[in-house]
Amino acid sequence: MRRAVSTAVVAVVAMTAGAVLAAGCSGSDGDAVSIPAKDADARMKKVADAWDGSQAARQWRGGVYLLEDAIQLPQDAFRSEQDKEAYRNKWLELRGSLPDGTPPASVHWADGSTTATPVLTAPQTFALLGARSSEKGAPPLVVTGADRGERTVLTSRGPARLPVWRFSVKGYATPLTRVAIPSPELPASPVGVLPRAGGLMPIMGIGAVSSEGYLLTVDTGYGACAKGVDVRVRESRDSVVLAAVERKGTFKGICDASLKVAKVTVRLKEPLAGRVPVNADSGAALPYLPRMD
């Protein structure tokens, strides 16, 4: 497969995260650091070569790594700011009993094949929702019970039908569901120790993948003095290597050392399915980052 290097569009410039950016900008009238294209390309090739044919890539293809939220909210959630606040703060209260059993289950892949999978109990799955007591008597969301079901979820191998627990929420006609299989550890990086690449910015993780697998959104940082950040892509047989590079620009005045965060979307030449998204800066697989809203 030929290498594809894409210039991404910054969709959202979100927040200032008071972190020190060693390779960013400093002093007055500073220039943001921009790594030469050939240096970024060489780094991406080194990382891609290490992943292709590796045990880590085989682990990724054989595992069930979610690329969308494990939680699905009720269809009409949320009807009030009160309920929205309760969910945002994980104020969930169980007023009922949850089943203890774990019937056998399988992952159903889009090609018709199945894979047996361990299943979490309803109490174990409810615990993953992070439920805690509400503050100062604020009304919680009340969970009254649960039953088993299935839901199609985007995974590292494309869409798959996975077992879920469906939690009944008082006042809502449809349940809150949560995937009911254990989350595997990301494969260890097959890349050796990499020298620091001064112009590469940190990529925190995957924010979204389109249903067809061609559009990939990542959360990435860049220096406060830079004009923005672009994400370069190198596609290979087993990996999609991403490198975030600042847009070089001159900042007039005192430049602080804060780190901004942006959501950047890139288009792939081939669907992601079966290939591991990798951070060129660290050489490690990128995690999926659930939405915080």
C-alpha cells in the first residue's frame, strides 16, 4: 500500500491544559517549532516498519478493542438539565436487584463469523459506570434493574454485535446500555526506544472513527504560540501511523508554555478495520477516548 500523507483540518480548538510543552515556544517574539517533513516521514516509516508483521499487530487484530463508546444512553436522554447533571457527575442510584449470572456469549462479526467471549456480570458492568452518591441531596438517576442484550459497536475489526447489559432507568422508556465484555490491554509497542522528535506534538488518543472506517479523529496538543497543528498519516498493512506537527508561526509578545488541545480529522485511503492506530511520537498504539459530554 502506498504511503498517504494527509493535511488535516482542525475541527475544534478546545482548551488550555496548563502543561509545559518542552518543544513548543518560549520567551518573547518566539517561533513555534515545526519538524521538517522529511524528518516526520522518516519517523513514521520507522514506526510502521516495526508494527508490520509484529506480534502486537496480531494481538490487535485478534482482540476486541472498542472504537466507540461502550455506553449508549436512553434514546430520549436527557430530558432535563437535572438528569444531565446527574449523569455527568455519575450520580446513579440502584433501587432494585441485578442478575448475578453470566450466560455464555459470542462476538458476532460483520462477515458472519463468531468468537466466544467472557462476559461481565450485571453488578460488574454497573460498577464500570462509576456510580457514586449525589452531592447535597441532588436527585440521582435511578436504576431499577437490568437484562442482557446485544448491540452493534465499532471495534478494531469493524462493526461487531457484542453482549451488553441494559439498565432500566426510572422515567425513561429505553435503557442505558453498557458493553459487557472485559476491555483488553492495548498491545505493547514493538518499537524500540525512540529519540525525542522536537517538532512532534502529543496525540492523546482516538476521538472518533466513521462507520465506514475512512475518517479518523484524534485529540492532539500543540503549543500556545503555534498557528495550529496538522496530522500526517502513513498507512501500511498493519498500522496507521499518525504524527501531529505544529504549524510554524510567529507569536508577538510573551509566549507562555501552555498546551492547547485540538480535535483533528484525517481521511484514510483504506478503512482502518484491522489496522492499529499508532502515535509516531511514542510508537505506541493509541487508545480510544470516550466522550466527556
